[in-house]
Amino acid sequence: MRENPAITKSVLQKITSKTPLDIDPRAYYPETFGGDLDAFAHLNSADFTIYKGERVWWIGRRGHMLKLIPKKTTPSMTHEFDAKKLKAVEIGVQASSQPVVFYAPGVAPYAITQNFKVPTTSKGVSYIDLKPSDIGSVFLEVKDGCHRLFGALLSGEPYGWGILSPAIYNSYQDWLRANKPQNIYMAEEFNYLERNLM
């Protein structure tokens, strides 16, 4: 069976394999792991909406959100994970007796083209393993919030939520106003956004 084309759980586990288990998640995310859900109550308003996963709730903006499915989501292609921070999220989510609340990570779509070159980090790690059948697919790159999202996925969360980059959202709105031209840069990504933005 083919491995997940995006980042695999085994890659994440390798990053955190030598990390001690006595990490205090509050050292990295004091508001999230402080135990007070009321601290986020004011954010469920016209400007912000809470998107609920199984154990993790993501704060975002209605109409700007994308569901992050692991097999189609990658970290920023050159992102270097801090193993302790990643493990802190994993441990914190697993240990919490109530929903864990995070601000949604910032994401951007990218289409896999014939000439797409897979980048690697400075340590030679590649977060995506493409096959010819992936050409034409759209993936989501986490630009900000990699530790939050991938730590939650490591904890067993089946998916997450991301908020579309404002610059891309504005370009997408321009594309809609221009009657959705298909012969422009990022048309494939904009079509994806039209089907999937929530």
C-alpha cells in the first residue's frame, strides 16, 4: 500500500523520538493548556468562529477556513520542527480532559504540476513523497502553526482546520470578481478554494 504522499506520522515520530516525556505544554502554549476554556469564549463571534475537531478546537474566520486532511497537508517546505514543542502539543492534547483550543494555522494551496520540484529542509528532510498520479492535485502548505497542527495530528487527531493566507484570499476574491478566468496563474488553486473554503 502506498505511503501517505504528504508528511507521514513516522516522519513526525522520528523527529520527536528522543524527546523527554516530562515536557510541560504550558511552557509553549500557556493560554491553550492553562485549563480555562472561558478565555476563548469572546472569540466565538461574527469575526471568529470555532471549528471543532475531536479533541482540538480551532479558532478561525468563517469563509476563510480549510479542512486539513493529513494526506493532503504539508508543513512549510523548509520548516524545521522544534522536537520539544511538537511533543508538547502531542502530550498536551492527549492529557487534556477538555477540548484543546488553538488559533488555526495559516495555510496556502499549491498545485502539483509536471515541473514541481520537491524541496528539502537544511537537514535533508522532505515532507512530501509524490507519484505521477499526484500531478494536478492541490495540497495545502502550513505557513504558520506547524507545531500546533502536526502536534495535534501526532496526538491522534484525524484532521485539523487552517485559515487561508490573507494575500491568497484577496487574490481569490479578485478571481471571483473577474468571472473565474481559467487561463491565469493559480487558477487550479482558486478552483480548489471555491469547492473547499468554509
